[in-house]
Amino acid sequence: MCRQILLKTLVAGLAIIALSACIDSSQIPSQKKGRLPNFVVIFVDDLGYADIGSNGAKGFFTPNLDRMAAEGMRFTSFYVAQGACSASRAALLTGCYPNRIGIPPALSPHAEIGLNSGEITIAELLKKKGYVSGIFGKWHLGHHPRFLPLQHGFDEYLGLPYSNDMWPWDYDNTLAPPDHRKAKHPWLPLIENNQTIAELKQPQDQDKLTTLYTERAVRFIEEHKQAPFFLYVPHSMPHTPLGVSEKFRGKSEQGRYGDVIMELDWSVGRILETLKIHGLDQHTLVIFTSDNGPWLNFGDFAGSAFPLREGKGSSWEGGVRVPCIMRWPGHIPSTSVCDKIATTMDVLPTIAALTGAMLPQHPIDGVNILPLLEAEPGAAPREHIYYYYGNQLQCIRKGNWKLHFPHSYRSYRGVEPGTGGVPGPYSRGQTGLELYDLEKDIGESHDLSEDFPEIVRELQALGDKARRELGDQDLPGQGVRPPGKVNRE
């Protein structure tokens, strides 16, 4: 149950907006009398479920995130659409399962596809309402010019076009030999708007990224404080290789990973402080979450998903259930906790509801979660979620029940994790048709499929519905749209 949540009205008529994300703002004359809210989405990379203080972090401190949780709402059943970089980002920005829009788990620096120009991002949705949008951090939805953020509704961009390990350096801080796949990667391009302004060529170059993104985010707020804005800060960290500035190096008991998280927490604090200085606290919804679970085979250079099973790259809870905090002083009461299902895909339709923006005309998969924030009796806007990895449907959750369909998966069990930034090996797991009660068994350790055959049949029927719409491996889905492609003609 969500604890009592009374979201104060932003402007007269907000209750009407909450009834339908598709309603046009022209039907809400009183909305013009008030200020439209700002939105800040901080999206870190590979942060584990247990890697913030309010979720039980050990070996380092996150005072700003803890304050955010104390002043806002903490979600305990918040999900990304897939446990990988590109797929997760596509879902957040478009409100769609990534396989609906043709985005694979992680695009390489040699990929010839990206986010299709026909998809509508949060930035494009808000542009029609007069918003200015900025992104400072990792994009990873296509590195060719036609796929970059300014072509998808953003007005400003500074960051890397893909993951910070996609360069010629191997994880042991040596240049990859000629026959290694990494040797074929270019240096990491730092892009501003549509132009490469620098290249990261040395491991120490990554130490500046968190501070660089943060200072640009702060400047963006200061420059656009008079108009409604959407600020998206998708940090490169704590994805390996771990980079941390001098001001946080050696500050945590945990080591380099803890140092990195402490700097990310500092970044959150700088953004919150800037909002407060300029009187924007009560006008800004801030969302903090992660793109997937921890990359566990990096050992001491990775986070923790405790008490969840497995991590990044899997459809076990540790791969896709992530920490999430939403803060909006004067609207979301302090110390709120919600354990209802919500996802990154729900951010877009919720923002649409708060602004009166029109949703895309094509199908999306997100739902408006304002009823959760408003504590409507029995509110559960998202009844179920599908767990895909790539194009394979691997699981379904409805309520507390989660059904795994037979599949093999990346596993971190039974192998020794790496140390010092060098990864250990993966294991491979195999699951059959297995049913778990996540309320009583969050670690997915007790298969109940034989005890509840009727629940299995119900979720199998939902799986058939998902396959018809979104596909499953070689089975095409009737609702799938193509990605954007580079025209080489």
C-alpha cells in the first residue's frame, strides 16, 4: 500500500488532468494562471537497489539522496524495462518497451541504428508546451548525427553518446591488443549539441565526467529559471571504468565504488541546492533512479542488489528493480513510501498529465501514476509488467506474482567476481516455468508453480497477449515499430 499521500494541487484543474493524460490544456483555462512545473530526471548507470542510504547502503554515505527520500517518496517496486543501457533509456524517454521501438539492449559504437525520428520523447512532448530541455550525460540511443538529442526535442546537450567502456582501453588499464573487440572502438567523443568538442583518451579523463555534467546541469537551471524546463542528467557513473574527482577519491570505506557514489550524491545535492536558491523547489518534480541493476562480476567495483537476486543483464529482480526517489516539496509529503508497481515508462504519461500535454498518437506502454501520488483508494494504475531481454519475453509480474518463462540468462552465481576494476567471468543460468510470490519471497528462491497452477495459467495468458503485441524471439509482434537507420545510399 502507498502510505497516505496528498498531492497538493499545482494549479486549479489538476484533478481533471489526472483523469486523462490525453486531455488538452485548452480544456483547463485555469492552468494558464499558474506556472507549469519543471522536471529533473537524474538517471545513474548500474546503481544497485541497495546502493542508497535509505535502501541500506554500506561503506559509504548518501546524505543528499537520504534527504531527498525524507522529503519525498521512495518507491520500492520501481522497474526499468530491461536490464541494459540503451533499452532502458529508450523506455524512459518514450514511454515504450524498447522492443516495441526496435532498440536492442546496448548499442555499440559501430551501430547503424538509433531512436527513430517518429518516436516522441519527453523533450518533444514538452516542447509543444513551451518547455526548454537539456541533457547532460550519457545518451546511448544512437551516435550518428541524426540520432543525437537535438534531433529528438532537446535544446542543449553535453555528454558521451554511449557507455564509457566503449573505447580502446581494456578494464585492466592497458590498451586492448589488435585482435580484441575493444581495439576497434574509437576514442570516447565528448559531444556538445551536435559537434564533438573533445575526445577522452586516457583513463583519468573519466574522473571529470560527474562534475562536468553537474556543473552544466546547474548552469542550465540558472539560465532557464524563468521558464518551464526539463532537465535530464543521465550520469555515466557508476558504470565501469569508474571515474571520480579528486575531491571524493579515497573518501569512502567501500573504496572506489563508494567514492563514485558519494560524488553522485554530491551532484544530486548541487542540483537540489540550485533549485532552492532560485526559489524553484515547489515548482520542480525531481526523479532519481538507475538504468538497471549492478554489474556484479566487477566485484568491489560494483554495487549491491541486496536482497534481490542477480544483477544487470538479467530479468531477475536484481537486474530490473531499481532504487527510485521522487521529490516535490509542497506536493509530495515527506517520508512517503510506495510499494505499488511503477516503471520508468510511466514517467512520460505522468508528465503529460501534470502539464496537459497530448500523448503520442501511436501506442505507448507507460501509464499515468498520479493516482499513486494522490493516494486514490485502491489505486493501482499499473496492473502488470513484462520482462523482456532483447526480443525475448522472459517473465511477467502481476500484483505480487512473478512468472518466469523458460530461458537461459547471464548469472553471477558460482563464479568469483573480479577486483580492482577487472571483471570476473559470467556464469550461465537456466530457469524453467517458475512462479514466485515477491511479497513473501523478494529474493525469488521458492518456486510455487506447482502450488498455484491457476496463477500460472493466468500469467501465461498475459504472456500470449504480450507476444502478439510485442513479439518473442523469432515471433514478430503486431505492435512493433522499426528503429531509425543510417541511410548509406
